[in-house]
Amino acid sequence: MSPGVAVLVFLVSLVATLVAAAVFADRLDVAGHRLELPEALIGLLTAVAADAPELSSAIAALATGAHAVSVGVVVGSNVFNLAAMLGLSALVVGRVRLAREALALEGGVALGVTVVVVLLGFGVLPAWAAVALCIVVLVPYVVVVSVAEHERPQRLSLRQWRRVRRAMGGRDLRSRVASRDVAGPLMVLPAAVAAIVLGSVGMVHAALDLADRYGISDAVVGALVLAVLTSLPNAYTGVRLGRARRGAALVTETMNSNTINLVAGLAIPALFVSLGGLSNLGAIDLGLLLAATAAAILFLARPAGMGRGGGVVLIATWLVFAVVQLVR
């Protein structure tokens, strides 16, 4: 296609993908609140919705054989998420805080999965072992955030259960009422998913066509252009949660968004398609992602939570990441 047509296809696909992802996330959020689900579970569902553009773009790139672009989208999106969701929120509202139990749960899962995928990228773990370890980490987490808050397992004391509920960002659901028009928001989701997938495919093909024409590297296309643009729904949602002082939901969405990207965008596809040998740039990118994830958890673990200084560090980490893509 001509450059003009490629740019038009890219822009139309981008707008369609972002609008559909925003609708998808909003409808899930509305349904979750009408069902009075725990904040952590709402964050998990919203993360799945907001991650759709990144995952669709990464898988579309992998299907075309652009492995470097696919890996770049996932790793670049994760570094950008930490900067734009947690870092920017800390700068805007001054501080991001949540209960220690919540951080132990969310941060522990995110860091564990990140370490596993980094080991996969360096060839230390085979794909099947990486996926198995991710399942071991994720299944207990999903069970914890999905269980109804009023259903306390008999093996847990009341004090222990209250700690779990705090980690889930929970509320007292004894006043739970019947669902109010939950079907309405959910009916929109299939159309939104279709728009996200089609838009991502068009965006990736147009981006690759323009990159080939103008000699732009796959690293820049994947880790910067596609990663940043497809992560905009996450950035928007993250700042919105931060401004509302919903620290539990914000951290949950950020960490779960990155976890979903790594598992669904790299670990599982590695079972079927080789991701290719890890280049020096890929090694640096994975190292920066691991460092940024650990730094975010350390800043959030402070008694007062993550302040503006921590936000600056996370944003600076992404800027370093961006410079590395441009100069390599």
C-alpha cells in the first residue's frame, strides 16, 4: 500500500482499537460495581480489557513473523505501564498508597511472573516450564481475588480473613443487592472485542509496511510506537483510578496488566512459536523491565506509599528504555 494509505489505515485502526478498548473497560467496570465486586477483582477484569490492544498487536505481529516487534510490544508496554499508570498517578495526585497485604499479593505475583518470563527469555527455562510456573503463581491468586468476601473459609481465622479482604480491596458485602442492569453493559463486549482485534491487525500491518518503507527498526516499531499507543487505554484508566484515590484498584490493574501481557503475550505463544534468540537489546529490555517492577514494589512498600519521587524514577526508567531503543 502507498504511504498515504498506510498512514490512514494505521490512524483509523488506532482510533478504533482505543475507542473499543475504552468501551470494553468501562462496561466491565460498570458491571463490576453493579455487582459490588471487590476492588481487586474489578481491577483484574479491567486489566484484561485494557490489555486487549497490546495482546492483539503482539499476536498479530507474531503471526506475520515479526518476532522482535511482538516481544517489543509486550516488554515496552509493561515498562510504559509502570511509568504511565503508577509513576504518572503518583505525580498527579502526590501519592499512591495501599495496604501492605495488597502489595504483598499484587506485587508478589507480578514480580514472580516477571522473573519467570525473564528466565524464559534468557533460555534458562523452556516454554512449558515457564507456563507451568506461571500457572502455579496465578491460580491461587485468582481464587483469592474471586472468592466472595462474605464466604470465609473455615480454615482461616476472622483476623486472617480480614487481611485477605484488605488485600482484595474489599468492602462489606452484607448489604449486597441484586444486580442492576448487568446484562446491558455486558452485551456491548463482543462487538468491542471484535473491533479491538480487527483494529490491532490493521495497525500492525500498516506499521510494518511503513517501517519497511522508511527503514525504521523493529525495536522502535514494537517497543516504542505500538507499545506506547496500545497502552494508552491503560494509562488513561490508571490515572483515572489514581485521581479517585483507588490505590488497590490502580495497583491491581497495573500489576495484572503486566502479568497478563507476559503470560498471554510471551509465555503461552512460546509453546507454539519460537520467539527467536534473545538479542543484546532484548536482554537489556528484560533487565530494565525487571528493575522497574522491583523498584515500583519497593516504592509502594514504603510506609507512606509511593510519592512523587518514586513516580519520577519510574518515568525516568521508561525514558532510559526509550533511548536504548533509539540508539541500538
